[in-house]
Amino acid sequence: MQGDEGLRQFRVACELGRKQPGRRFVRPAQAFYNGDVTINSTQFDANQLVSQMQAWARELGFSQIGVTGVDLSSAEPGLLAWLAQGFHGDMDYMQRHELKRARPAELVPGTVSVVSVRMDYLPQSAPQAWQAIELQRLQRPGEAVVSLYARGRDYHKVLRNRLQTLCDRIAQAIGPIGYRVFTDSAPVLEVELAQRSGLGWRGKHTLLLDREAGSMFFLGEIFLDIALPPSVPEQGHCGTCTACLDACPTRAIVAPYRLDARRCISYLTIEHAGPIPVELRPLLGNRIYGCDDCQLVCPWNKFAQRSPLTDFDPRDGLTGQQLAALFAWTEAEFLHRTAGSPIRRIGHERWLRNIAVALGNAFAAGEAVGSVLVLHSKHPSALVCEHVAWALAQNPRGAEQPVLSPPEGSR
Ligand code: SF4
Ligand code: SF4
């Protein structure tokens, strides 16, 4: 999950600091001279601390960390233009925070350094040809496709706990520090920060890319009140490639490095609460939660790294499942099966909405899914009913072959 001006923040923003209201910057003063930092009368070498943090981070499952300062002023015009064009859709929180997102020291007073971290999420079990395998899933209209990052444990929890542990270790080494941790958080320009921290470059699809890790990773940040030596930023390596722009099913990447969230399937299936625009529904295909297309075609992802953690291994029941089976889940079953998964955040109503669209597309492709759709044609949610009605109308045989009853024993 990555993505200021991008899509990873559509994967439900979670500002960790908000959930830890007791945490504040507590240490008022510091000195930073030639790499030496004095904290509580204890002097330490800041370069050495960063090296030590790298080692701790690796032990905790992070692949890389980098450091940058808090001056993101050169990113502000781009952020304002993106908001002005309405590309953020109904993610009002982005508009609300506006320039605070580009000003870490305003968002969290006292911040002087930002540490960005990378955590790879490609499952350990992913085969060599994982990109081709995932692209093939999109060709099977009856199969439900969930974005790769969401098939395992909720990454917010995984990252939060480990970022917290990293901060605890820093504090143990140098004394009390002021900090706040974020992961996939709406108010933070995480790709911008990560790029400046030397973790990679922003690809034309707006996600961060690394030459040795592609883009299949989560990002997290620690806002710190100690001055640390900044890392060297990475240059871009997209060159003349346009594979992600060409592959995007909804043409959401309106120009290199510019995403219209309102057209992005990740946004539409996860963040967006209302009806999915009718003109975009056929383009969603069988994607029911998120979308990986722009990453699947990216040549750099042949270098994507497997996670050292088992947390992102796919759970049973979310990969290779038939749409019909997932559509039949009751709300209780949905809550039970998605406990601890990021999918749970969208709730059963959006889950059914998304699957109804995919079933409509499967119907149009000739799959016999009409009787499954009828299962929820009288759902208490008007949103679900409308999407089911749309899906039923995709019957390629039209009114010649109405579908009236659900399968035996399915209620
Ligand atoms: S390919 Fe999918 S995730 Fe990427 S920009 Fe397009 S719709 Fe969004
Ligand atoms: S697909 Fe090509 S243009 Fe898009 S992010 Fe990857 S390298 Fe860059």
C-alpha cells in the first residue's frame, strides 16, 4: 500500500496516531551537529543510529528504510492541482487536510525527520510466474479476483505493530523520543516521502518502484523529532515505458504520474461508498476488491520480493474462488471469514455490490449466473438491489431467458 495522489491510500486510510491519543512529542529540545545528536544529555552518532535502525528494521520484517526532512514544498503545487481537478473523488479527508499533507511539521508539530519503511508483501508461496498467473485470472469471468495485497492479514496491523517496536528500540537506545507512526495514511504524502528517502521512484502509475523490489510492497512512516542524516533520493527509471497506462482497464492513469481516483478500480471497489458509475461497471471485469493490473504489467515487478513474513500468505477462500460462492456469504459469514483481513473494512454491503458488478460482467460473458444473482435481488440495501438489477440486465439473451429463482437450498 502506497500512494499519495495514487491508490494505496484508497485501501482505507488508517492514521495510527489517532488511535493512540496519549502519544505526543515529549522531548522539547535537541542539537544536531555534524551527525551528533544530543538527547537528554546523551550524545550519539546519528549516522550510526540510522545504520542500527536499518538492522532493527530488517529483524522486524522491513526490507529497507530511508530518511528525509520535512520540506516537501516542491510537491505542493502538484497536490493542489490534483485536488483542484477533483481527482480525489469523494475522499473528502484529502481535501480537508490539503497542504498539511505536504507539511509533516504542521501535521505533527515537532517533526524534523521522516523515516520511510518498505515491507514487501508478495506471499512466500508466490510462484515464479505470478504475474502471468494473476493476469490469467482476469480472463476467467466466473472467478473472483481480490488484489494480491489483501489476500492475507490486514497490513495496517502488521506494519503498525512493527513500526511501534522499531520506535521502542530507538527510544531504548537513545532515550525518550517524540514520534508518530503512519501506514497508508490519508494525511501523509507517503510516495513523495519514500522517494525522497531513497526507497525508489514514483512510477507513471503513481506507485513507488524500486529496481530490486518492483512495487509489491507497503510503505510506512515514522515522524520523528530528532534530526537524522537524509538519504539520497532515487532517480526515475520508467524511461519510455507506458505499459501501466496502456493496461489500466478504466483509463484511470490519465497521464504519466497522474491518477484520476474516480476511475480507479481500487478506489471504486474499496473506498467509494455509493453506486459504481454504470459506464465503468463493465470495465471492472471480475475484480471485486482492488486492482493490480498496472503492477502486473510493470516490467520492474519481475524483481518483486517475497515477504519474509507469513502474514501475507493468502487465506483460504479468497483466491481462485467462484463469484457465486462469495456472493452467497451471509453477513455473519462475511464477518467471520474476513476477520483480521483488510477486506472486512468495506463491509458486507459493498462486498455484495462489488460482486454483483462482477457477476453482471460474467453474465454478459455467457456464464450462467442469473440464479445466483436472484439470491440478493430483494436485499434490504437499495445499493445492492440496484447493482443486482443491473447485473441481471447484462443477460446476453435479454428477456428471452429470465432468471427467476435462486438455486435449491441456497437461502
Ligand atoms: S490498473 Fe487498476 S489499480 Fe491501476 S490505475 Fe488502473 S484501475 Fe487503478
Ligand atoms: S509499467 Fe512502465 S511506465 Fe508504468 S510504472 Fe512500470 S516501468 Fe513505469
